[in-house]
Amino acid sequence: MFELKKVIGGLLMPLPVALIVIFLLLLFVSKTKVKSYSLCMLSVVFLWVISTPHFADYWITPKERALKHFVHTQHKQVDYIVVLGGGLSPNSNLQANLQLSNSSLVRLIEGARLASIYPNAKLIMSGAGYTPAMTTSHLMSQTAQSLGISANRIQLNSKARDTESEARDLAPTLVDSTVILVTSASHMRRAQDLFSAQGIDTIASPVEFYNYDTTPIYKRFTASSAVLLSITRYTHEWVGNQWIKLRRALDSGSV
């Protein structure tokens, strides 16, 4: 009964309902244009399939397993902990932590945890925003201070709008230092690549794992907007990596 309740509940969410309705409507429309009709049906089925945990497990889990988890006992001394911002939703009526995206919060928590392990390490918050006064890095800094981290330990990199500029701006500070890089698991490979291109060796501390291999069987084949979001993020990273390869092929010193 519990599994059945979960299956029905999952099917009643906006994405599955929309896809089911579109599929049913397509069954009743004119089929005179066979190619167009077939492409529409295939598009609906394709969107359903890539939005299931089963597909996400196939696409994402191997990439997550390939990442090394940070083990603090293997690193006695750390100079800098760099936390890359993951977005914000500015609202001056809310506290700083309530204006950060989930990705930014997860990364910040890991940065704060590492800061407690390495009390002598500087904590760099990186990320721009919509205005110079309202940035991801400022909000993360305020949240970190509310968690007990001294403002003297925090440095801001608030002008960088993407990972490439973050690495470039921080290079003068981080080169030849022991650096932990905190970002989402989906983003870690590209982030380390871009930092390495600037001469910065980083120790990965990935966060925001999806763990689709542990999804119960009764949920594995139901389309979910949350799963679609994770697929979108990994697709975004794939596109980003291809763009870097193309730029390097055209100009080896471009990035």
C-alpha cells in the first residue's frame, strides 16, 4: 500500500500529469502527418524517460562514483578553502541564508565544516550577483559569520560571474598554495580543469550528490521535475566541457 501511494503521488505531480495529458491528447489528434505526429509522440516519451530516476542512475551515478571524496586525514595543512557560489534569490526582507540557492547553501555548509577542521585556513567565498552590493559571495559570508566563522578568516571574490573568471581572479592568491575546492559534484570536473589551467592545484571536496542508485524500485520509472533538473545540470556541464575543448582547439591559450 505504501509503495502504491508513492507511485500514485508521484504520477500526480505537475511534470508527469502534463506529459500524460499531452500523450493522451496526441492519441486523438489527426494522424495524417505521420512524421510530425511520430516526432511529437517520441518527444513526450523521451522527456518522460530522461526525467526518471532510472535514466538518471544510468547517466549520473557513474560520474558521481568517479569523484574522490575529501578525506581530511590525508591533508594535514590547508591554506585556502574556496567555496564556489551556486546562485541566489535576492530579497532584502529575508536573512542571508534564505536568499541563497540550495546549491550555494550546500556548498557553504561544507566550507564551514572544513573551516572547523582547518582553523588556520582562509575561507574564500566566490560568486557575483545581480548588483555589486548583493552578491552570492556576500550572502555566503554573512551566513558563515552567523554560523560562528570569524569575518577575519573570510575573503570575497564577488566580481566573477563564471568559473573561468573565478579561477583567473583567484590565481594570484592561490598559486603555490594548498587549496580545497568546494562545489557541486556535477560541476567539480570542469571547475578543477579551469583552476588547473590557471596554475592552481586543487583538492576536490564535492557536494550535492544525487545518489540515484539507491532509489526504490517503485520510484525509478516515474518522471520527476527534480530528476529533470539534475539531468539539466549535468547536461549543462557536458556542454560547458565541450565549449572548453572547442576554445582550446581553436586557441590553446584561451582558457
